[in-house]
Amino acid sequence: MIFFFLLLIGMFVALVAQHFIGPLPVIGSRVLFLPIIMFYGALALPVPGMLALAFCGGLMWDALNVLSVEGNVEIAMGWSIVLYAALGALMGGFRPLFQRGRWEIHCLLSGVCTAFVVLAEYLMITFRREPVVFLFDKEIWWRIGGTGLVAVLLSPFFFFAFNYLAFLVGFDPQPERNARRSR
Amino acid sequence: MSRRLIIPSVLVFAVLTGLILFLSPHNMRRVQAGFLGIISPFLKTGSTMEKKYRDFREGLKTLEQLESENQRLMIANKELSATNQTLRGLETENNRLRSSLDYRERAVFKLMPARIVARDASTWYNKVVIDRGSTDGIKEDQPVLTDLGLVGKTTVVAEHSATVVLVSDETCRVAAKVEGTQEQGIIKGERTSSGSTPSIGLNFLSKQAKIAPGANIYTSGVGGVFPSGVLVGQVKEFKMRELDGHATVVPAVDLTTLEDVFVVVGENK
């Protein structure tokens, strides 16, 4: 429970910190911390914990980022919750491997899922904005893929930091690895 | 234990998410304003720390530098005050003449200075958060500008902070006119314009319009949100499309390095 709240605080701090990091020069992609923590939580926590984290993370993200101009809402608040839960469930499929102490593929997947979140946002706003034109030029792909790439590079640091925090509060996100070590 | 909890937790999750998804736009804005109110003290603290760090990196100025800067600012202040007085006189005279001609009086706006405390972190939107909110008289859909030109308009308003959607965002549409011509159109940001290279476009111009690069674009005042005569930017290039003319516009205000803005809060008494 303490670890869940630590993840929640981590997501909130990540949300604040993201505002002070501009887009990356040349490629224009963003540095997103919140999805990385969310996807780490999907690996470390059981399904109810993952769903609670997806709910809180998605709600925070939408509350700050969903745009409504002159009463028109583009993306309804709550879509990020659904998206995070679905991707969290996908990450959860790889949880047994994570519990055994492996996390390389999970870092890669965390980047892919982060890129998917950006892609899904793009598709949603494209459907809502008129005229409906699916523009997929180099710049758009860099924004989507670049964000994922940055997430892949940052994931190991976040995974390591949160594994350490878990250790400090007495939570074991990788019980099988630690059991094997103690044997 | 955990497995038994899966189905109830999925049900609770589905119900709560459903409730959020079906929020009315009004309630959605209230939730957004509430959350902005919670997060804005952290954003303000972060912004102050970032500013202090930047100032520290730029280094301390010498006493002579400060003195000369102070001198320069005092002169600039006097010049601006004098210009302001003259303009106020002209405004009164203009309104008197307009009323004698039975024209509607041009509204005199009150400007509320605000500081940008955070920039948007999302990929597809161009927004900033300012340190003024409903307690300062800020409301939704109020124009935001600087001395150089138009910045955008307010959207979500919390008690002590507000979100401003920038003119470079695709959702911010502004009725505009081209200086020295009868051409009018709609200014709209481009989807890929967020980030370091904001670009905006003036659409629905006539195909015959001969608009030279460098021509100034001003708000036309149509639509009621933006006052007329505010500089939006300069034309970079004009091209004819199948049905209309389109001009690429360079914003008058550097939206990427912007720090201080003014919100048009209402009529000046």
C-alpha cells in the first residue's frame, strides 16, 4: 500500500516536472515520465493496484491536458484512463518474467506503450478536428517515435529507482528473483 | 487474495471510468479547474526555482550595469507614460467622434499582467499556465497578449491560475485581416506547430489576393473574443489553394520564450 502511494506521488511529481522540460531540439518529441512510472506500476503491482494507478494517472493527465475551447471538448476526459489500463494490462502479461528478475524487454515495451499513448492521442484529435486529414509526415513520426525512444532510454533508471524505493519500504516487486538469490 | 479482488476491482474501475467519461463539458472544466488549482502551487514553485537557476547561470550583474539598466528603464518608463497619456487623449477623442457619427464606442480594455509559470507537456497542444485566476478577475475565453502582439486566450480558469491556449494551437481560431487590404480570414495553428517552431496559417483568403511577404496581420474583432487591431504576425508566404488563398504567418510574439503576458480582463472604468 505504501509503495502504491509512492508510485502515485512519483506520478504527480513527474507530471509537474514534465512541464519544465521543453520539446527535444530538432525532433520536437516530448520527455514523458508519467507513462514510464505507470507502466512500471503495471509490472510491480497486481491487477487491482494497476487499475487504481491507471485511474489516478489517466485522470491527472486528462485533467491537465484535455483541451476544451469555447465549450467544445476534443477528447473526453477519461480516455487516458482507458488507454493506461489497456496498456497496463498488456504490460501485466509480462509480469511473470519481471518477477523472475528480468526487465530488459519491459523497458523496451514501456517505450513502445508510451509511443502508443502519443499515437492514440494524435488519432483521437485527428478524428475530431476538421477536415479529417491523417497527416503522417516525418515530423509527426518523430514526435511519436521519439517520445517512445526517450522513454526506452529513461525506463531503466526509473525501474531501478522504484525497485530501490520498493526495497526501502519493504515491498518486493520481483519476489522470484529475490527468493532465488536467498537460496 | 489478489485474484479474488480482480473482478470487483475491474467493476469498480469500469464504473468510475464511465462516470468520468460521461462528465458534461461544464463539469469537466470544473474538475480541470480543481486539479489546476491543486497543481499550480507546485508549478509556481518549479517556475521560481527554474528562474532562480537561470539567473544564477547568467551571473550577477555589476553595480554599474544595474545602474545603467535602471537609468534606461526609468527613461523608457517615462516615455511609455507620456505615450500612454497621449493615446488616452486620442482614444477619448476617437470615441467622441465615433459617437457623434453614431458608431459604436470602441471598448477600452483593462489589462491584467500575468507570468507564465509552466508550459504544456503534451505533444499535440500548445498551452501555457499563467499565475492569475478567477480571484484576479480572469474568466474563460479572454484574450491574452503582450506589447508585441497576440498570444492566445484563456481556457480553464482556477482560483489562482489559468490555462492559456496559444495562437499557434490548431484549436485557437482568430478572425484576422491583412493590413492595407480588404482581405479577411481565419488564423489557425498547424498541428505540427507545437514545440520549438510554432507556425500559423491564415485561411479562407480570396485566391486573387496579392499578399506580399512581410504584410502585417491584425485581429479583425469578428467573433467577439479578440479585440480588433491586435497584431498577430507577419506573412511569410502566400499560396493559392484549390478553393482559397492561404498565407503562412510568423507569430509577432516569440511563443517559445514568452515569460510575461497581459490578459484582457474587461472594460477599463
